[in-house]
Amino acid sequence: MYEPPDYRRVSLWREVPRTQWDDYRWQLQHRLTEVTKLREVLHLTPEEEMAVTKKDGRFIMSIPPYWANLMDPDDPRCPIRMQAVPIAEEYHTSPNDFRDPLAEERDSPVPGLVHRYPDRVLLLATSVCAMYCRHCTRSRVVGTEAQFSRPQNLEAAYAYLRAHREVRDVLISGGDPLMLSDQRLDDILTHLRAIPHIEFIRIGTRTPVTLPYRVTDSLLAVLRKHTPIWMSLHFNHPKEITPDLQRAMGRLADNGIPLGCQTVLLKGINDDPAIMKQLMHELLKIRVRPYYIYQCDPVRGTAHFRTTIDTGIRIIEHLRGHTTGYAVPTYVVDAPGGGGKIPLSPDYVVAHTNGTYTFRNYAGRLYTYTEEPALERVPQTREPVWMLAD
């Protein structure tokens, strides 16, 4: 677990009492959005200075003080800093980049609702986040005036769901739904729970990671009211797990919220098997189940974050068999163009001949498994009871 330095070391926060620091509303009001404030926290590189000050419609910057305090002020390769501070590479274009790589807009029958899989939908409830991660898949709309949470959009989404009885699972995302007030979130959950065929509700959020003080008594009361609610969180590096974060996860888990993690594979941040293994272990210690490792989506301005597919497969190979299965997530590529999640894993089948398989295990040793030949089923007749009597 990472123990962050005292935030009062930074002149910007020297006079801030702990009661204010622990208030998520204060944190949101004092996010770092301009280069002048960022200079008081970090020694910026020329590339960072250029990217933060350049104004041409690129993805905005917004960093809560809590997260900024985790960043190394002197190291531009700090994994926390790399996720939050713009750099010049974001302005480089690649022919493999897309504005909407997952074709969500194509699969949106009403604004803010994505229906791709047969029995589940994605409900985009807001376009704002506590922090704008530089690898964001939805940077085309997140932090903009998309206004997914407008009443008319939500009403259209509820009407669509009521009419589509095949939908049993709703993932609420955005933006980040925990940026909504407790009352707004309660209202959305109430509407969804009123639809009889919706069985499973998930909240996709990174706010408890970037701003753990958002996990308040009031929020927990809303979540308990609508139980069961599952929460999909987003951790990318062990340094994100602090004592404050651990307390937030404990409160969620103690209130009956199952917690899972969706990690994005990011070059220079977590593309090392040892780092990823440490992250998975730290997650289990705070009762968060590793769920997915995502190949970084080919969204515009993120080419510098993307690794090779082989890198992800190698990481899974260094996890499978070398640690508990609970610490081994599924590595997936969310196929560009709206193909959905495609799981990838190392190939452990060495040969297959006439029903005999040769496998290699995690240590590279070979083992065989032979299937039983299919037996022809012979129809059986039951003798009349009177014929069995003596």
C-alpha cells in the first residue's frame, strides 16, 4: 500500500485543515484545471507545459488535489502523473486512432443508451468525471456539454428499457455516475428498479479511486436502498491504493457492494508483469476482485499509451499458475467498430490428435489428456412389472 506524503508540504494546500481535505465537495471545487496551479504542485516538463496550455479543443484537464498529492513532483514518468497530466504526444495523430473506437454512437437507440449485447445495455448518465484520465475512451463526449443526464434523455432511456424485455442488465456509466448528487443517483436507480425484467444493475466508476472521500454515509444509504448493486472500479497501478482508498473500499464492501476492477493496459504505467501482479494482489487485499484487463482502446490521442497484444498475453501468462486464480483477470480487446469484448489468453494446447491433447502448464511442463471415445447409446426398454414378478 502506498502511503502518500503530507499534502501540506505543498504551499497551495498548507493552510487546508484535514476536515476540508476529506470533503469531496472541497476537492471538486479545488481541482487543478490550469497550468498556474499545476506549477505549484509539479515541476513541469516543456512537453507538459505545452500540452496543458495549448487550447485547441483537446481533452480538458481536471485533477483533484487528492490525486495530485499522489504524483511525484519531479518525475514525469510517475504512473499517477502520466494518467492525469496532458503531454505533447496527445496532439499527435495516428491512422489507427478513432473518435468513437467502439462505435457506441452507432448502437445508441436513444441518447445516452448503448444497446450492443442481447441482454444488457450501457446507460451514460453524465458526461463529467472527478478526474479526466488521459486514456479515456469517451473523450469525445466526457467533459463536454453532452448532458446525458437531461430529464428528456433519461425518460427516453427508461421508455426504451420498458419496451425491451430482453434487457436484464444495466451498467450505469458516463462520465462517472458518482459525480451525480445522491438524490439524482437515487432517482435513476429507483426508475431502473421499477422495471420488472431488469435483474442486474452495475455502476461503472473511477471516482472512489481518484477521490475516495466521495464514499459518504449518504451515498452508502442510497446504494443499500437499491441492493444488490455491483460496482465496477478502475485501478491501473498499485500506487493508487492508499489508506484513504482502503477505507473507502472497506465501507463499500461492508455495506454489501460487490467490487470488481477493470484495468486498462497502459505503456509505461502497468505493462510490466511484476507491476500488474502487485496491483492484482493489492486489489484482493482491499476486497476488490480483478475482472478485466483491457487493451487500451484506439481512441484519438492515446497511441503513446498502447502496447502490443503480446504484452497483454505475456502478463496473463505471468499471472496464471503463479498466483491465486482470484488474482487473474480476463484480458480482452474491445474490438474496434463495435465488435464487443474478445478474450485473449496464452495458448496452452501444444497438440491434439485423435482425442488426445497435449498441454503445457504454467511451468512449461507437458501433460496429456485423452478423451473417452463416444459410446453409442442403446435404447433401453423397461420390462412390464408383471414379467418381473416371481
